[in-house]
Amino acid sequence: MIRNRRRFIALLALLAAAMAILIDVMPAKDVYSGNFDISGMTQPAPLWIQICNSWLLLPAEALFTSTVSDTNLVFIGLSPTLLYTGTVSCLMWAPLIHISRRRHNAMLLLSSYTVMCLVFAQHFSMHHLGILLGFFIAVLAIDCDERRIGVDDWPAWCATMADQFAGKLGVKKARNYLIMLKALALGAMLISVYWTINASICDIRYEYSSSRTVASFIKTNHLEQYRWMAGWTRINSTNASPDVKERINQGGYCADGKDCIDYTSWVSGTLVTADPYFKRTLMSNAYKGRSYISWEWCIDPYAGKQDIETWRSWGEPEFYDTIYQPFFFSALGYDRNDYTKIRIAETVTPWKDQRSRGSVEIYVRNDIYKNVLHSPDTGIAWPDGAKRR
């Protein structure tokens, strides 16, 4: 790795830049970091399983296989599919290590990937797989800079076996089999191209995000003048990490005194993603009036209670962006039957060769639904089976 002095110095410069960026983006202690803080229903996998998946799952998933969805590495456990992805990953590692070793770059490949695995154990989602693809391309580029990949890179036993087969099959059949093998290899390399085409077609035909559709709905119906509210995040002790459970036990975090934390700075994101289409945020309960979601949380044990008391004093808003959970209405003193739920957007999200569908629904106060949107519908089917008054 240090045989090439100029390359070694360049890599050290990249390391220094990476460390500077890491220090710059390091979150504060009072910052919410998603599943790592609140997850309890899905237990994080031990470090050794994450390392195992980093070597045997991620390489195959980056180029050839599609066995897991866009989830976090920390929540991927061992499964029978690892036999399949592990086999594919080993078929990738073997030639890559062999080629790098012949050019004295194997240490660069393995040491760099080992450090990456330790970073992945801290945070890695499957949509970060492009990092691995870029890494493998960079290693191959370094290898090819040393010497182009050629026939002499085949192991001696492979060359001997190929000569034996060619001798038994004859020149013509051997050439045909070689063409077939090249076609299969090309087809395998085109798998990720197919994923790209699938994702591109999906993005062209469907809405990936609800932001534009929601903004269009608001502007078309001139709804900017009304008050919009958004639901917040409530973390129950039943699905909280040990650290969060300790905070819950201290008390003061939950507005109605139950065994939970009301995290009012983390609100429903539908209106947040539509904010770029407006000069100001439409959410009346936006955290500190910001047009983005804040990652601050649990700074003040009584902040959530104070926020909800303030929101409750405002009365029922014309529009309420939230999923249906009883506490979203009861904590604010709202009557769910005063609202009609309407669907304003449908989204389709691509993931490799898969597509997942979703919908964006908001609650509209009945008087606005009847007199402003002019489309009363008493046949609404509520998620809990209740009937609208």
C-alpha cells in the first residue's frame, strides 16, 4: 500500500479530508438519530453479525442480488438467504483479491474494506450501497493502473483446466462455450443496469415523493390561508431503547402522564417536504417556526407537554396532517368525527427490481370539506371501522 509513495500521500490526504468532514457532521449528544434511539421492537444485530453481513451480504447486494429491502444494516440478522448472497460475494472477492494480490494491492483492498465495515456498523442503510460500488471500481482502477487485466491473471489451475476442456471439446465447441460464458458474464453485469432502468421508468411515471402533489393540491384549492397542524412523534416504553426507557422513567416527558415521550420537535413530514414550494412553512406547530424537521430532542423534559398545551389552546385546525392514532386527537382535545380523511397523493418508490406503494392522507375539518372542497362523501371508511357523524 505504501510502495507507491504518491498514491500513499494522496490516500492520506483523502483520510484527512474524511476525518475533517466526520468531525464537522458529528451530531451533538442531544440530537435524535432515528432508529438507534427509539428502536426496541426490532433488536439491533450484534456487531459480529453486522461484520459478517458487511463481507457476505453487501458486495452481492451492491451488484447482483436483491434479497433485502432498503433497511439499516444494524437491523439485518442472519438468514438462509446469506448462503446465496455469501456465495455470490465470495465469487466477487476471490478474483478481486487475486488480481489485487498480483499487483501488491491486496492490503489496500482488505485494510480499507475492514475500516469501512467498522464504519458501517455505526450507520449504514442499504441505499448507501453505491459507496461499495465506487470502492470496488476505485480498487480495480488502481489495479489496472499498475497493469491491465489480462489472460495471465488467471490462476494456473484455471488455465490448465481450460486447456484440458478445450482439448476434449475441440476448437469450434470450445469457442462457442467461451462465447456463452462471456454472454452470461455480460448478462450478470447488466443486472444493475436493469435496476437503473426500472427506477428511472418508475420515477417518470409515478410520484416518488408527495411534495409536489401536496403543494399542487394546496395551491389549486387556495388553502394556504387556513391553519395546518401536523402530528408529532410519541415513543412508548414498549418500543424504546434502554436509554430512552431510563428517560421515560424519570417522568415529565409525556403530555398526558403516560409511559412515553412526546417528541414534539419531530413532526409528520408531509408538509415539511412540500415547504420548498412555499415562501414559508404552512405548519402552525412547526418547531421554532422552522421549515424543516429538527433533530433536537429531549432537551427539556417538559417541552412536549408545554407544546401540546399550547396547541390545544388553539382549537381544531382546518387541516391536520397525521396518521390515525387516538392520542393524536385526544391529547389535543380534537374530535376525530369532526374531520374527514381524504387521500391527496399516491407514491411509488422503486428499490432495485421492486416497487412499494404508499399514499398521503390528511384530515380536513368537515366544514372546510363541505364548503371549500365541495366534495362531501359520507361513505368514508375509517381505519378503525368507525362511522362519520
